[in-house]
Amino acid sequence: MPLGVQVAAIEYNDHLTIAVAEEIEKVFGGWVPPFKAKHN
């Protein structure tokens, strides 16, 4: 099942959103390419 996550914080807290996004990426393994179906 696809999963999307948005990280938000108050103005001028980009360092916080980037840090949180990096931790989420570590936990979930980062971006995974979509499944390729075989065509007969």
C-alpha cells in the first residue's frame, strides 16, 4: 500500500523538518521504485 508523509513546522524551522524527514527515511528505508509488471 502506498504511503505518503508530509513533515511541517512553523516558519524558519526548515532544519527541524529536514531532520525529521531524514529519520523517517531511515525507519522506512527511503524511496522504493514501483513494482514492474511483466508484459506477455
